[in-house]
Amino acid sequence: MRSFLLFPLGLSLLAARPAHSQHQHHQPTPATDTTRRSAPVPSQHAGHDMGTPGTALPDTTRQARAGAQHAGHDMSGMQHGGSMAGMEQMSHAYSRSLPMNRNGSGTAWNPDNTPMFMWMHHKGAWMVMNHGAVNVRYTRQNIGRGSGQRGGSTFDAPNWFMTMAQRRIGQKGLLNLTAMISLDPLTEGGNGYPLLFQSGEAYKGQPLVDRQHPHDLFSALSVAYTHAISEDVDVTAYLGYPGEPAIGPVAFMHRISAMPNPDAALGHHWQDATHITFGVATLGVRYKQFRLEGSNFTGREPDEHRYGFDRPRADSWAGRLSWNPTGALALQVSRATIKRPEELHPDEDVKRTTASVIQSSQWGEYRFITSALVWGLNQHVEADGHSHGEASHSVLAETNVQLGKPAVYGRYEFVQKSNEELQIPLFGPADEPLTAQYNVHALTLGANYRVAQLARTDLTLGAQATVYRPDQDIRYYYGSTPVSAQVYLRLNPSLMRMNGR
């Protein structure tokens, strides 16, 4: 599994095994005044458990922190046990002044209290972090469906693997390299996995309907440089091929609130589908807890050839404002003009607007609650600038409660999809005219249990069920209340702990 993590971008030269002993010598970057927190007091390092990264630290003032540093007690370089390590301070991927727990997907922010499931170590001047997940599962969509109704079942294994490497450059700079791959093209096939009411992208000249498309083998290859103007201000330049522009919240696979659920969100193409974009350039400016970003990127979504690289177009634009008011919250609003995203509709653009709140709180090791509330709006526009069809909305609310080994989680979704997206005829079976847009509600409830932990890897067994409620006009194709279910076995890196146990 780790070999997949270390393959892309030549980062295998930097990465190595997740050594337990190395975890003892580093601590998460203490949040600065911009998060109203600072380094732990010295007693926390004198041979005691340093706690889970992201756990709220005691409130102190800048003067107290500066006083400790002037007295020869700079917390950022201290080993577990109280000695000075002189190692690189662990920080956010795109800011030397922010905690690494804020890392999300692309340049999007998670809350500072976000738990981190990863393997991490230092290699010379580099800090290397490996993430990923594999869900080996059986899923059945629309259990007990009638003749001719939509649904399906499969054994499959949705997956992704990421390596991030960063190092400091001089007194002000920070360099980050990120590579992400997915073996979905092997485990899911060209047309992905069955998922009722899902839509977006195409396969063999036909739109994918009631299926989630596979992700590309190379899902991210990016480089970024951040320059600190001061502790409160830094500027980041980010280039990705592929990469993720500044639109939407942290993508679903990188949100801990979505971690237990193997399925993509039904509003994926309203909220965070641009997380794999072949050609992205982003410039961002952070001031304390605020970050303003602008991106120029390729609007066309990845084609069905999942092993290759699509042609960059640099024809679309996005802007995002992020704000983390506390260590438990991450908020964002964003707007994008996406040129010709769908291969089957080359003369149609999309104006996308999103807003989200992500929450994360911890009260012990493997004990946390994380949630997300996401809204996305798509407005389809023809090449001549005229609107095409109605604007459509999506809403997602999800929560993951981890209680040691067991966890319970849920996801509610509301999404508006057109007859074109769901491939519904304009007239029903009795030749009655149908509406052009349909409301779909979905509620997923699930639970899982960590059955084993080996080599800093969690093995978790889980099950979930989803109940859908579609509009009356399309119940002929799905049923009045279709139900889906799945069981899965997930493998992912263990929660990163600073005490080496």
C-alpha cells in the first residue's frame, strides 16, 4: 500500500517507512496569535503525552511566548522529553505560521482541530506526510427494485493515496510538493461504481448516470511556494497539473466528516468536483485568519482516459475567501466561471457558487466529532452568454462521531438534477409531460469499528444504508423510497500521535 503512496512525482526519494521512534521527536506547529493559541507550556514536554495533533492548546499571549523564546525555550524545536531537537518545525503546507492540521485538499482549509490520519517523518530538511484510504466493499443500490427500475451492485475498492513533502527555504520561504494517485481505473473500471442519482462526466460517448466516475490515476501533481511577509501575512503561488483551483470546500475524500463513507456526495459536481483539474495556477494572500485566493484553471473535467494527462486550457477563473474564526471552524465562500466542463456539452459553461462550514472538535485520542455543511449552486450558461435551464442547488450536511474504536456517522443530501442529467425522457410512461428539474433527498446512516491496528495502519469494518426520496415524476424509474446498503473494510493510516505509542 505504501508503495502506491510513494510512486508519483519522484517523492519516493523523500519518503520512507512510518517510523515510530521518529514520531517522538516532533510536535504539531503551535497555532500563532492568528488562531489565539500558542505553544504548549514546557511542562507538557517533560516526558508526558503530547496529545493528538489539533487538540486545543492553552491560551497564552504573544508576550508570554516571546518571553519563553528569549529565555532560551523556543518550543518549536523541542523534542519529546524536554531537549532541543533543532528539527524543522512542522507547519501548514502553505504557511509557516499555521498548524499542519489545517491542511485540506489543494489550498483549502480544514479547522485547526482536525485529527490527522497519516504517516509522517523527516528526511533531511524535508518533512514528508503520507495519507490514503482503501475501501474494499460490496455495495447494492436500490435493494428490491422492480423490473426496469434503476440500480446495481458490485464488489469494488474505491481508493486514493497522497504524499506531501515540504521544506523551509531561507528565513521566510516554504516549498511544498504534493502528489496524489488513485487506482480507481483498476478497481472501478471505466464507468465507475453504481450510485443512485449520481451524475457527471461521460464514458464511451454516453453520460454517466446513477454511477460515480472513477478518479484519475494522477489526481494531483503540484508545487507551491509560500513567502512569509510577517507572522500575520504570507503569499502563496500554487501550480498543479493536475491540481485543485480555489473553488469549494475541502474535497469530500479529505474531510474527516466524510472519511467513513466510501461514496462520493451526490452534489459532488455542485461542490468540489474541480479537485482534479489538469492545469491550475493559484495566487493566495493570507492575513491572520483570512485567506483570499484567485485561480486560473482548465474548465473541462477529466476525460475517460484515466491514465493520461489532459490538455491544459487555462480558460476558467475562480475566487475564494476562507476564514477560520476558531480552532474548531473553517468557513469559505467561492465563485467560479467554468468553461465547457462537460465533454458532451462543449458549448455550455457553468457558473458555480459554494459556501461551507467545517467543524472539528476533539476530547481524547480517537475521540472527536467532525461535521460539514456545504451548499453549491450551478448556473448553466450557453457560449453566447444566455442562461440554459434553471439554476440548481445542492446541500450536504454530514457528521462523523469517533468514540474510540467504534464510530457512527450520517449524511443528509438535497440536490436538484435535471432530466438531462438523469437521462429522464421529457414525457412519462403515460405520455404525460414531466418537469425539467427534480428534487432528490438522501439520508445515509452508518457505523464502523476498528478491528485491528498493525504497522500504524487501521483496519476498520463498517456498514451503512441510504434511503432516497425522489420527486413524484421520477419514481417510475427508481421507486418511491429506494434503499441502498453496503458493507466495507477500510484500510488507512492510523491517527498520528506524538507520544510514539
